[in-house]
Amino acid sequence: MSPEINKVVRLLEDLPLEGVCSGSLGVIVAVFSEPKEAYEVEFCDEKGAITAQVALRSSQFEVMT
């Protein structure tokens, strides 16, 4: 499944500076093609508050089905 806006993704690596751990679920909110392909992903807590918003390469997450 290809990464697209509103797709749920699972993080494949820890991002300690952003406070997000491997296995965390997030949602793609933007897709960038320049200067390199990247995806802006929002991570939320269990109450729905945004805890991090990070630009990631596709190798750093997997799209959930």
C-alpha cells in the first residue's frame, strides 16, 4: 500500500528527540516530493492531542492496512 494523506502508519524506529517510539501509530498529513520524497506524520496521545509532527522518509514507517 502506498503512502498517501490520511493513511495510518507505524513507525519503524525510535525518534527520541521528538519523543516518539518505534511502533507508534501516526497519520500522514502531507506528502512532499521536493527536494526529496518525504511524509509529514502526526502522532497523537490516547486523547487525540498531537504529541509530535515529523517529516519522515518512507523507510522509517510502514503503512497499515
